[in-house]
Amino acid sequence: MVEQTHVTKHNINPYGEIEVAPEVLEVISGIAANEVDGVYAMQGRFTTEFKSIFGKTSHNKGVHLVSDDEGLKVEVYCYFKYGVNVPKVALDIQQRIREQVYHMTEIELSEINIHIVGIVPEKTNIQDLFELESEEDEEK
């Protein structure tokens, strides 16, 4: 995760600086990705999935920010629904995230990388995904 905050300096603001926390960008990106048709779910860590069982939703799960010399990059990890056009859905996610982050913060992202963790058949239960995630966590 990016430790520093990013300051938008596109417009001169007579009132002071506006800082956007990295977590805010992760939440915006997560919500935007979830809104794309063809996305089944975002990949979360075991703790995130455990919290979601008790009603606490994490809108930034499956989204990680990376800041380097080239700029700010977003890494998105998600599951797709079976039968979708994978390149089209991935492109739609990239466009949606880029539009929403810029619209809400005026921050331009250098890259939006989509990592497709799996394809989920139509009749898969969310609990089955949770069990799959915990198996992956144990292997690491």
C-alpha cells in the first residue's frame, strides 16, 4: 500500500491544499470495479472475508496501490463470471476505474492492471469462494 498521500495541484486553491489518502483511491477503484458487468467478486484476504461474514464490507478489497517513478498504479484482483468476454470486461474495469478516480479526485493513474484470479461458474456459492481463498492463504 502507498504510505504517502497525494496532493491534487491541478487548480490553484486559495483555501489550502487538498490531500487524498491512498485508502480513498482504493475504495473508489474497488467500487468502480464491482460495478462492471461480468465481475463476480473481488479477491480479498482471509481477514477481509472473515469480516464480511459479520456484516462489515470492505470496498477496497482486491485493490492495491503502487507508487513508483512512473506514477500511481492500481492493481486489481478479481473473479469473473463464467461466459464473459474476459478482455472486454478487463478493459471496462480499467476505463471505469480511470474515469471514477479522475472524476472524484482529479488524479490521473499511470496504470490499471487487472489480475483475473479465477472464473466462477454460475451456481457457485460465495461460501465456496471463501473456502478457496482460505486454502490459498494456507499455501503461502
